Amino acid sequence: MPTEDKTAMTRTNTRPVRNSRPRDRKAQIVAAAADLFHRHGYHTVTMEQIAGTVGITAGALYRHFRNKQELLARTVDDGLAVFETAVRDTAPGDIGTLLDVMATLTLDRRDLGVLWQRESRNLPDTDRDRLRHRFRSIAEDTGPLIQAARPGLTTADADLLTWALFAVFASPSHHTAQLPRARFHALLQNLGNAVIYTPLPETQETSDLPRVETAGLSRASRRESVLDAAARLFGQRGYQAVSMEDIGAAAGISGAGIYNHVTAKSELLVAALTRAADALHMDASRIFATASTPGQALSSLLRSYIDLTLTSSHLTGALITEVVHLPDDQRHTIRRLQHDYVGEWVQLLTTETPDLTEPEARVITQAVLAIVNDLARIDHLRRRPRLNDDLAALGQAVLTSPRPNTP
């Protein structure tokens, strides 16, 4: 995704004049904050930690930024600014240049996906709305670039492909797989190209009817109702923004009555994330027991993940964004479950395509999961009547995309 200002990065390596303040101090602060927010989560990072990383005092840091929220907004703003420029400067239909620039931005600012998708919820409403509007404007400018490369593509389908493209380039922010930069760059370009040229399912005559979603039925168990309400709120607002009172109200329990069912909010987060991870592994076990080829198993895993995400996007969303809030031992347990689940995809993919390395297969798998995760949480895309088939087509296109020639 978007990268830091190259000019600022060049100045960072310039030795400052003795007893003078480096001209790029703000850029250093923003880079340090972005890295810390990405690795540890906004709520666990202090201004003192950021200052210490840069080698200045907290007082000096406050001369540049009034508070941590302002600093978080700046980390996202800087990335979006470069992203905007890249899209604006791309000629219609010049997909090669667009993908080349986006891959470069992604590898330069690998933190940006997490900052936008997980941490921006900690911003004031005005900042969050401003950034959301800015991001949507970038999407609106990207759609016509794709349409120019695919004459006849509808505006709605170009919009779908745009968000899927963004998901692919945001996905490296959520994992630590490493590749030589040139090969990583080429792989991301190939995955982006696969998304843009995905043959989408033909629209049926009833496709203009919106997808009907229901609230479902109430659970008989009060504890289960509390768990369901907590999971939904964590997925929608983020763990830190949800109170026990919010959960009780959503579950239809007033006052302190919620403590008759659970002892702490962290207990609910652990239960929600464990349930989501267990659901994925249970379905994976069924698929491995019935599939006859790695390719068949991959297709079934993809459909399984799509179905779970479309029906329980709050659970899969929480798995992506809220694990950072768990206590250390429980966080490591959930991370291991996530890692093992992705590992099942990686094993199948490398078996199906022997010349694919394990890190490459992990990058591809994470891109597929990101497409499903991200698009399932975008309201206007959820109204597509055949979104499950769209996601399956996109996932298959990425899984079978050509491998890069770069060594």
C-alpha cells in the first residue's frame, strides 16, 4: 500500500548539523509511530515509547504532535497521500504501471493496512470519516482505470475488482512472510493482475435484487446470547470501544446482570476468537477427510471460508483485528491456531504447485483470505446477490495466478 515520502526518507540519512534539530524529525516520528502501532497496537503504545524510539524526549515529541490520536491520523494520512498520487498519475488502462506502483507502495509501507483497518477506529469520528471519504475517493478513481483495461466491464463490477485489488495489497500488513524484494514485488503484481482480469460470474436476471439479510433467531442460553452480542460488537467497533454495558444492552441484559454469565470483557474476547478459529479448523478437517486432490481441497476450503465469513463476518473480522488485545498466553494460542489454519492452505498450494515456495504460498493464501475478509465487511458489496460466487471466482483467480519469473 502507500509508502512514506521518498524525499523524507532520503533526508533521514543526512547527518544533521551539530546542535540543530534534524529537518526530518517529523518524518522520523511518524515512521516510528507507524511501526509501533502496527506491531503492538495503538492502545499499548505510549508517546514516551515513540519518543524513545526516535531518540528524543516526550516533551520534544509534543512540540510536533499534540497527542497520540493526531500522530495516528498522520501515519494514515501520509500513506493515503502517496496512494492518491499513484492512482491520479496512472493513465486509464495502464494496469502495468498501476500495479508496479502499488506493489512498491505496499512493500515500502507494509504497516499501512493494519493502521487503516485496525487502528483507525481509535481516531475521533471527524478524522475517521475524513479518512474514510478519502479512501473511497481513491476507489472511485481506480474503477475507471480498470474499466479502461476491460471494455464492457460494468461500473459495479469494476468497483468490486477495485476493492479486491486493495485487499490484495493490504494483505502483507497482516502477516510476516518474507521474500526477496524483487520477487515479492513481482508476486504482488501478478496477484493484482489476476484480480483485475478475473472473469466474474454472469449476472442473472434477478441480480439487481439486493441480498436479503436477517437478524437470525435468539439463543435460548443467556450466556450464548452474551457471547454472540460481544463478538458482533467487537467486530464492528473494536474491543477497546465496547463496554460491558454495551454488550449487556445488545444481549437484552440490563445493568450488572451480565456478570451472572461472564466475569470480564476479556473472557468474551477469548471465547469469540477461540470459537472462530475452532470453526475454521473443524470445517478444514471435514474437507481433508472428503477431498481427493489438493486442488479440490483448496476449492472446498475457499468456499468454506466464504460461507463462514459471509454469515459471521464479525467473527472472522475479530480474528484479524482484535487478537492484539488478548493477554500474552491467550494471544499466542490464537495466533498458533491462525498460523496452523493458513498452513493447511499453504501445504495444499505447494503440493498442487511444486515450484511454489512456502513463503510465496503463504503470501498468496493471505491475499485470498484478505479478499474474502475485506469485501464481506463492505456494506454496498454485501448487497450483491451473488457475492459468494464473486468471491469464489476472485479467490480461484489468485490461487491459480501465474508465478513470477523474477529470481
